[in-house]
Amino acid sequence: MRLPTEDELNTIAKSVGLKLSASELLSLARLSKAMQPAYECLARQASATIATVGPRDGGRPPDPAANPLNAWAWITDITGKAEGPLAGRRIAIKDNIAVAGVPMRNGSPLLDGFIPDEDATVVTRILDAGGMIAGKTVCEDLCFSGSSHTSTPAPVLNPHDRTRSAGGSSSGNAAAIAAGDITMAVGGDQGGSVRTPASWCGVVGLKPTHGLVPYTGAFPIEPSFDHLGPMGKTVDDVALLLSVIAGPDGLDPRQQDVVVQDYLSALTEPVAGLRVAVVREGFGRPESDPVSDAVVRAALDAMREAGAVVEDVSLPAHLDAYHIGSVAIFEGAAAFLFADNLLAAGFKGYYPEKMAAHWVRAWRENPDGLPAIGKFALLFGAHARQTGHGATYAKAQNLRRIIRAAYDGILDRYDVLAMPTLPFPAPLLPGSDATLEQVVVAGLDMEGNTAPFDASGHPAISVPCGMCRGLPVGLMFVGRHFDERKVLRAAASFERLETRIRQ
């Protein structure tokens, strides 16, 4: 590290309103010089890295002819242990999650050339469980979109209608699963990014309780919103993958008082007796499609007829949760991504040195390379924090406890909450002539039911429940913190019921 001169210290002082005398500047420069041995010591040390598992050759780009939905970012054949619960299973990894020796773009040209040296914890756990990493799937640009139109180099296409969005930001995961390329994947969720593509592509996606699955080695947005979760063809796939990747790793400060359950045994529990609270505020939103709402209502009626206790409840706080979460994540992302450059002080855990170094250099050298929603987060979030002096962010973060308590109040009387995952089926992809405003709105306007549970931290799963004008519709179940068993029970029991209805 190059130490500052008196002139440089004076420039910094003026930028924050400090008025320093010449003697004070001289003293501060000498004090800075006294820090030199500490930084020299640091430079002599090797970085504390995370071990990797299994041989690897770095993989290869996908063959365009074999990638018609633009779902795959990179193809690999990384194997771990010969035996384990995932033996013989091919798993895709969203391209915001590090796989050592494999390019990681996070959907953005800003990360071109970044190749992690370490595996994310979830990757290590998959390989230790006998799984094979089949490749990296395309995600939205910096994961800043709930639609699939922002990824580089091309939008991910919906397998049911290639003119429509596959959902985001775990877009490639859902498209690859729906197309039959794989049956399992790990995605990320900060506003609905596992559940949104699961709903629009007709697959299953679980956002676990915040902190249940370690985020170590994944590119973050805002630590208090960051989630990783399993996606699959069936609820069984999701439960199996969750059983492998859940639990503390000792490196992720997001993980506090984590409770791991036996997820697989929940899959055979009956629908009879399950208590389901249907949240009225999740239906009939201004953006809702009434046909899509009706499909979800019919699915819940079928559960009632099969023996579940299904009752409507009113939860006005659900409408507030989206807005409170929006303030927290936009202001938080502006601080964490752009001011702190992924390295906020105070964490007791793993700091992504190489990822952060690449990121800060890339976005500062080419800020125009940020996606539209990233530019909005950078500018509006910074403005809000400057004008509010951090008070609005603090208030929003504190109100998240009130929102959680409102959901918990209903969950004290019911096993799960239920509502549409998304208010409408997959829309058309924005055209190449879309304005910045249209690009941003198309990436956010579906999250009214999903984002509240990133704010509250509750586990939430999307399971296919029918079709609306030829496009999949998702039913979302939400449970108590660290009670993924109930969420999986609800989803699995509905999946069995829905299979019988189709037959």
C-alpha cells in the first residue's frame, strides 16, 4: 500500500469538511508513515483461502446449438466423491456462485476475466456429497433483475414461449431445468430470484430462511437480503439438495442460530390436517392477472378438498413489506456494492479478496458497464443515504422486525401462508428499443409477493400449480423461520395432489 502525502491527506480532509493546520497535517503524515510496518507484514502473508474439492479442467463455453434458451454460461464436468446422497446427480450452479478455475461473470461484462481460486461452500458440499457440477448457468446482470432480459450476452428464453421472460435472476437455472437439461441447481434470491424463474418456467424453487444456506463464495447484493437456495424439477429434488447445502460453515456472518431439520422425511407427510393461511393481500394486486389468481385459488381449493385446513386471512403488513424492503435493499446495495465494494467492515467471516479486487477495479473503470437497475441503485441509493444521513436505511432495517412479527403472528396459528408466487404469468421480453425506465420496471414489477419474504427472512417455495393461457403459474408457501419442513410438506403434498389431478 502506498502511504498518503500531506497534500493527499489535506484533500481527503477537505472532502469531509475537516480544517487542519499545517502542523496537524505533518503529524498525520508521520502517523501514516508509522503504519508502514503493519502493511509490509500483511504483504508478506499468504491469503487465507478456502480449499477446493475434485479435479477440474476449467470447462468450456456452451455449444450455441445445444444452448437454444441461452441458459448455460459455461459447461463443466467437475466430480467430487464417488459416493453420497447426490451420487450420479448433475447440478447446475448459478453464475454468481464461485467454482474454482471456472469463469464467473454474474451476468455482467464487468466481471469478464474473473476466475475464482476457491469454491463457494455450496459447491464444496455438493462435491463432497457425490454430486457433479455440470456447469454455470446464466443469471441476470449483477442479479439485478426479476426478468431475464438483462443477462450477457443474450436474454434467457422461456422454454414454454421463447418470446417471453424466463424470470430472473436465476434465469438459466429455471430454463435448464424446465428444458430437461438438469434436474437440480443452486440459485440466489434477494427479491425473488429463485422463486420468480421457478414460477414462470414451471419448476420448483425454494428460498430458505435467511442464513440457513451459507452464502460464502457468492457475489452479494446486500448481506441482510442475500440468500442461496435449491431449485429442481420436483419438490423431492429441492429437498434432497437442501439437505446437502444447509447448515453453518463458520465463514458466513449471515448465519446466526441456524437450525437444520430432516427435510426428506417431510416429503411423505399427508396434506390432511395441514393448516394453510391464504393471504388475501397476495391476490388482486393492481398488477395481478385475474386468471392467474384463479388458478392459484383452484389449487388451494383442491388442497382443502383433500383434507387441508385452508382459510383466508388478511395481512395488510404484506403490502408494506415490499416498500420497506425496497428502501433497505436499494440503500444497502448502494453502500455495500459501490461504497464498501463488497468489503463492509465488521463482518466476522470470510472476505472475498479476489472477487472484491476485480469488482472495484471493473466498475470504477467502466461505470457505464453497470446494468440499468445497477445504475439506479448506485445513484438513487447514494442520494437517499446522503440526504437521509442513513436514517431511512436504519428505519427500514428496524421495521423489518415489525414485518417479520406480523407474518409470525399468522404463522403462530397456521403451518404455512399461501398466495400466488407472482401476480401474472411470464410477460414478453422487452424489445431492443426499450428505454432505461422500461428495462428497470420490467425487472422489478413482479416482486410484490416474493420480495417481502427476502425482507422478513421467512422460507418460501414456489411450486407449479397450473397454467394461464399456456404459461405456468406458481403457488407459493411460506413458513416459520428455520421450519423448511412445513414448507416442503405443503409443497410435496400439493405436488402429489396435482399429479393425481392430471392423471
